[in-house]
Amino acid sequence: MTAQEIGDYNDIVTKLQAAIPAKRYPDVVLLEITRYGLFAEKGILENLTPYLDKDPLKEQLYDFALDVGKYKGSNYVIPFNSSTPVIYYNKALLRAAGLPDTVPLKNFNDLLGAAKTVQEKLGAQGKFGISPMGQFARWGIVMSNDSDLIDPVSNDVIVDSPKTIAAYEWMADLVRKYKVASVDGITDENAAKAQFTAGNVAINLDSTGVFGGFKKALGDDLGVAPFPCEAVCRVPIGGAGIGIISMIDVEKKKAAYDFISYMASPEANAIWFAATGYLPINKKTLDVKVAADAANKDEGITVSIKQIDYARGRPRPPVVTWMRKMEYGVWESVALGQKQVPEALKELAAQTKAQTD
Amino acid sequence: MISIALENVSKSYQADTPVVKNVDLDIEPGEFVVIVGPSGCGKSTMMRMIAGLERISSGTLRIGGKVANDIPPQHRDIAMVFQNYALYPHLTVAENIGFSLEMRGVSKTERLRRVEVVAHLLQLSDYLHKKPKDLSGGQRQRVAMGRAIARDAKTYLMDEPLSNLDAELRSSMRAEIKHLHRQLKATMIYVTHDQVEALTLADRIAVMNKGVLLQFDTPEKIYDDPASLFVAGFIGSPPMNFIEANCKEGIVQTTKEGTRIPITCPPELEGEDVVVGLRPENGVLSAGDKRMAIEFRGEVMLIETTGSNRNIHAKTATGPLLIVAPRSAAIGLGDNVSIGYNTEDAFLFEKKTGKRIHLS
Amino acid sequence: MIARLTPYAMVLPIVVFILAFTYWPILVSFDLSFRHWDFMSSEKPFVGLLNYSELVRSVEFWNSVTITLIFTAISVPLRLALAIAIARYLTTESKTVRALRGAFFLPAVTSSVAIAVIWSWIFSTDAGVANALLNNLGIAKVPWLQTPSLALWVIIIVNTWKQLGYDIVIYVAGLQAIPEDLYEAAKMDGGKRWHTFRRVTFPLVMPTTYFLLIVSVIESFQIFTIVDVMTQGGPAMSTDMMVNMLYRTGFTLFDVGKGSALAVLLFVFLVVLTVLKSRILGKRVHYEH
Ligand SMILES: Nc1ncnc2c1ncn2[C@@H]1O[C@H](COP(=O)(O)OP(=O)(O)O)[C@@H](O)[C@H]1O
Ligand SMILES: [Mg+2]
């Protein structure tokens, strides 16, 4: 087996799509959890339900883990790394701004209030209250406001619904109105991460998957809190799952499935979980010692495990891939004040609908 | 018209290897000075220092009495004709000639007028709209001259301006340049390695060798009274004959038979090696009987006819000897001849230093 | 017979190579530009000129054409002017000068991605060196890459910085071909620096200028990597070049047909430019010395 480093989740989609007509596709592929629908729909991915039915693994997996891999009732990927967004904060910066470590960050107002305080007290030193939301966090904020981009049941496009618009207004205001977030993070999500790890930003909403990296950078100054519950408590499940390309021969498929199954086993999952902060997907993972140690030690991991209860898989019709690509530009234009939120989201909704027809 | 003076001027490109050494040169206003010397002796370097294109390493340059070492070329009021003309290939003849006027902000109508005058003077009127590449060598040369004279500078510098032309054109251009000098009444400094050009053009000639100025004088003086072995050999065509000899008992002597050189040596040269110089055109061929003070016996090896005269190459006991004889002289290859000189025609040089020894 | 065929046999591999990797893809894109395809479907239905007509009716297309033209119109003259201004001081042959030429040339052979990443840092609004310097001068933070009117300038600056060394090296060669005595003649003739440049240097490097003009226009129309890394065409499409739109359309939105149509349009334009190049270079700009 050879592994190929491809790049981020967007790149994987691009490369895989281009590889198919060239017949240079891999045997197994790691796909982001909202973007495999496209390939499942086209028959590129192997239906894994028959394999799972014969595999004891099926009983061990958390319900959410099975659920996010399902497209139109069948399993096409099995999660490898799963994550939810959480609130990260820099305790040292909060203290420096006169806030307690335990300042409540339970809803949008709490976040804004804390961010404003930090900005007021430390803005002159080049510090920022909060990072602009990355796309995963944006989706989370929308869900927390009891809405979505696409209706999970009907698959209708609801990116221009009032609640979604309100959520975007609030996020954009952090930058354009309250100026408690740096503009750099709008055009470059990595810049937002880098500013937080450099200790220049007090609050950052991001995936549990980056916990390990943040911890390394900030050490004991890193605080983790559950994602805010504005209208409801609901967080999206992110990360990626492994699927099998349907065009390869039967022998290879068997071997490929064994590989996937192993990656989801308690032993393999425990190592990954302990090293990163991604959610455990196997109910027995926490019985493994490394995982148990990590879970007891790190509040970040505890927080993320607690969120499993209200974590949701996001809708994944083929158009989501397209829509997520377009959403970057929309967010950029509203956060930078170049377009009004309702207008921009209505445009995106219309385009997305046109794309589905 | 303006005077130009070099005082103890030296130039080195690399430390310790000067290519021009301690040159003193006083040029009168309106004078036509030719700098002559073999290739590589530093003539161009001298001229470029005067022009301001090359820094002077040490010494003083005065233009019109004023120290000019640091005056940039465009402010020296000097025009220059380059050896390979340096015409602007993308400009027409008219634009080339008018270039300096254009650079100096002369109005277009005035420029055209001046260009036409110059073109007429140099017989370029029919070519004003051609590009340099469409001209013959001689025409290009004239454009280069035209570009320099259009400006009406106080001094003109010409670096081997004729060296790329054929012999015929060269001689006609020589005359034109001489004529121009009279018309322009400007100081002219002209560089050449051709001593004929130097003799025909110059008011005064500066002879250089290996970066040293050897003699600076009128053509006549240089020819009649060369200051050194090098000058004597370089100026004059065909070149002077040199006979190696020795001062013994106050007399120049050769050990060779059939040679008589009854010249007295100054006492300080007793025992020293000397060189006797004899110009080919002063030699007299004699069948034998007519006795002259200096005499060689030899055999005719080669006869060259130059038109009015003949160059007779003879083999003598002291080596080859060349004389110019009138065509009337009845002489044939292989003839045994006697060649005579008057003592006044002989030049004596110290061999070691090349210095001229004046005979009393 | 064999002797006659030998030369053909020897060029065969390269001909095959060029056919396979240059002309075949061009033909395929041409064909795809008349079809609908998303890379995965087994059908590629023929749709005639639909892709083209959709393209020329879209705001996005004209936006990218305009941006590309503005980018070209500013960066080409800027590059050439800077290059010739700098090249004039780098024509002599000394160790220092050669080192300087090398220093200027280095970005031209450095990966565009690396360059773009570094300049993204430099122009980052809150953590960038550019704003830190301005801050020292008492100037407030400038959101370089977040302001539509500025982001294009940043792209122009970065691209110029990258390409300048190449332009300089070509200009140095062009300037070195001008005989030194022409400058000396101009000096004697009283030419001031600027006059001499305008009347002697500039006309004489005209062949080089034409060459660089065409090459840099073609290059400008092909700009992609720097934009892709630094702004991805944003903010608000203000740096969306034609190739970036092409890539997005074909490879992230998987509209292969429209992407190909865009590629064909770009290709035709560049071919026209190239033909123009050989015409102009053949005609106008030869001097004999
Ligand atoms: N730019 C230069 N750098 C180093 N040496 C030079 C340079 N120009 C001339 N020289 C040397 O100086 C000497 C005199 O050159 P030049 O004045 O051109 O001679 P001429 O004009 O009498 O033939 C030559 O030995 C030449 O090699
Ligand atoms: Mg010379």
C-alpha cells in the first residue's frame, strides 16, 4: 500500500474527481464528511453496508459514527477522524483583560462580551478578542441558531432563511461592526489559527481536531469550553471518513475493507484520539489505556466527548460540495463589508438551487 | 581656439603599471597636434583623458589655462571623432550630425540649417535621410566628422579617424581635414599610428612610445633632428638605416671590412656601443670612384620602384642597407655598389639609452 | 532510403512527445468546450456553443477579463520600466554586479507558491511586516488583502517582484550589446543622462523591449499561482484572473465544459499575441552596427 499526501479536504475532492476519467484513482480514499455524497451518488464509492453487516465493528461504533457515513440509507464511508467545533480560549489573555478563567461563554452574547472586553483592554497591544469563524465554526454557529445551510431532512436549500441570515450577521459583525476580530482570518483560515496559537487572540471557535496542536502551542493557558448554545445546543460533526473506490477488483476491496475496519478498531482509534483530540468513534476506544489516560487528563477531550450527545451529521447531497466552495467567497464579501448578508445569502441560495436542477 | 596643457600626466588602469607616464604637453590655441606612436603606446588613453572619458590618475590637465581634471566631458567644449565612428545606428545622417545640437537644446530650424551647412561642407547633402548602415566607409567617416564639427567646439579630438579607410580615400580625407582645420580655426588633436599622416597634417607632432612622450616638435624638426633612436626610426619613410658600431679612440668604428664611418665620438662614450643612423634618401650610389666621407660596399639584393624613385636594398658587411635612388641610376640586381653619405647626414645614438648624441 | 529516413526517425520521439502532451490536450479541451461534463459521468453530451454563450453572458467572465487586462496593463509597463532602470546599473562585469544580478534573478526561479506564502505573511493585516513598518511611521493598519482596490496592487507588486529578475537579465544582455563608444559619443555631444537614455539607449534596446513586452503580456495572462495562494481571486472577485476562473470552473466546480471554453478563448488570444510577436519582431526592430 502506498499513501499519497494530497492536501486539504478540498484538494482531495479535486484530485479524486480528476483521477477518475484518467483511471488513476486510489483503492481507498479519505473524504470529508459532507463531501462524499457527490461520489456516492455517482457510484464511485463502494456501498459498505454489506461489509458492515458481517463485521462485529458495526456494534462497536457510536451511532453518530455510523450515521455520518450514510448516504441515502447506505454506508459509504466509515469515519476515521471525527470532530465537533468547540470554544478554545487563551486563559492568560482573558486574565490580562481582567476576566476570570471561567468566564461564561454559553451563547453569542457571552462570546461577544468577552471579546469586546479583551479588545478594549488589549487591542492596543495588537491582541484580538476573537478569531473570525472558519467554515466549520460558521456552520456550527448557524446550527446553534437552530438553522442550517441545507435542511437535513428535506435537503431544501435554507441558506437564506432568517435564522441563518441572523447567524451570519452576528459573525460578520464581529469583524465589520465590533472590530473584535482580525480581517486576516477572513481570507485565510490558517492565519486565524496561527494568530491564536501565537497568543494574539483570546477566543477561537474551531474543530476538536486541532486540540493537540493548540495545546502544544499554548500549554496550560489553553482553555476549552463547549460550543455555545444560542437557540439550541447542536453542533455539526466534521472530519473525514474512509471509503472504497467501487471500480477496483473484489480481492482489493476485501483488503481495503479490512484496512478500514482496523482503522476503526479500539486500538487504532485510541492512538489517534489520544494524539489529536478527534472524537472516539468506537465505544471501546476509551477502554484502551492511552485513550483513557488522555480523556482523564485533558479537559479538551472531555468537552468534545460530552458534545457527542448533541452532535449531528450534516446534510450531504452532492450539491454541498459545490456550495461549500462558493460559501468562502460569500463569507469574505459579507465579513469585509462588501455585501449585505441577506443579499449575499439569497444569491448563494439561488445559485445553489440552480446547481441542483 | 583654446590652449590645452598636460602637466606631468600619468594614467594607470592597474596600480604600478602606468600606460601613460609623466607626460608634459603644451598645445597652443588653434594648433594642429598629431600624437603618433605604435599601437598600444597610450595615444588613445591620452586623448580620452583630454576628452574627459578617462580619469587622470595623476598630474594636471589645463584647458584654456584652467585646471580641467574634474570637468565632465560635456562641459569641456571638446568634440571628438571616434576611431570606428560611433554613429547612432538608429538615427539618420541628419540626426547624427545634429545630435549634439539637439542635446544642447538648439531649435529645430537652427539645427537643420547647421546640419545642411555641415553636410554641404562634407559632401553629404544627398545622404541626409539615410541610415549609417546604407553608407560606405568613407561616407560614414564623414558623418562622424560632421557630427563633431556641427557643434562648433573649441577643440576637436580625432582618434585614428582614417584608419578604416583605403589608401586613396585616406589621402583625400587628409587634405579635407587639413582644410577643415583652417576653416574651423580650432585646436585639433589627432591620433594616428601612421607617421605619414603625422608629417602631412601636424603643426607639431608628439611622438610616443610605451606611454612616454619622446619628442614634441614640428614635423621638420622631428625629421631633421630626432631626439632619440626610436623617434628617428619611427618617423620617415622608408625608415632610417641603423648601423651598430663602437666608440674606440674617439672614433666610431665597425669591425667590418669595407665600411668607413669617420665620425668622432664624444670622449664620455669611449668604449661604448653606439648606433649610427642614416636616412635612405640621403645615400648616394656610386660605381666606386666618387669618394664620400662615409662609405659602404655591398651587393644589390632587391629593387622596388616607387614611381619617381627606386628603393635599393643592399647587403653590406654591417647588415642590410636601404637607400632611395633616382630612377635614372643605372643599377641592376646583383650589382656590386658603393654607398656613400656625408658626415652631416649621419645621426649618432647611444645604444644603451637610445639617446641622440649631437655631433659637433 | 534508410539514410533519408534517419533524420525523421531522430526527431520522431520529440514530435510524438509534443503531439501527445501539447497538441492532444489542446484538441481535447477544444472538444470538451462543446460538451457538458463533470469528470465523473460516463456521458459527455454535446451542447454546441452553449458553454461559450453562457460564458460571455456571465458577469464572472467579464470580471475576470477586466481584472486580467487591468493587471496586465499595469504590471507589464511597471516591470519593463523597473527592469530597464535597474539593468542600466548592472551591465558591467564585476563580482558585485554578478551577485546583484543573481539576487534579482533568484525570485524568478523560486517556486511561486513559496513566494506567495511569504508575501501573504508580509501583507497580512494584523501580523504582517508591511503594516508593522507603516505603523512605525504612524500609519494605521491597511487591510491589504481584504480590500478589493488594494489586493490587486499587492498581486501586481508580488508578481513584479518575482518576474523582475528575468526582465533585468534580458535587458542587461540587450544593453551590453550597445557599443560603449555610442555612450561616450553621446557624452561628448552633451547628452544628459535622460536625453541619452531616451535618444540612444531606449531606441537601441527596442528589440529587447518588444521581446519582453510580448513575453510579459503572455505571462500576465497566465498568472495563476500567486493569486490562487494569496487571494483565491478575492476579496469580492477583485483579483479573479482568467486562469483562476478557469481553474475554479473546471476543477473546483467541475464544470469541465465551461472551463474548457474559457481555456480555448484564452488559447486563441495568446496565439494571436504570439503571431503578432513574430510579425513585429520580424519587421520593426533590427539595427546593424
Ligand atoms: N580600459 C582599459 N583597461 C586596462 N588597460 C587598458 C584599457 N584601455 C587601454 N588599456 C591599455 O593601455 C595601453 C594603451 O592603450 P591605448 O591608449 O588604447 O593605446 P593606443 O591608442 O596607443 O593604441 C594598452 O596597453 C592597453 O592594453
Ligand atoms: Mg588607439
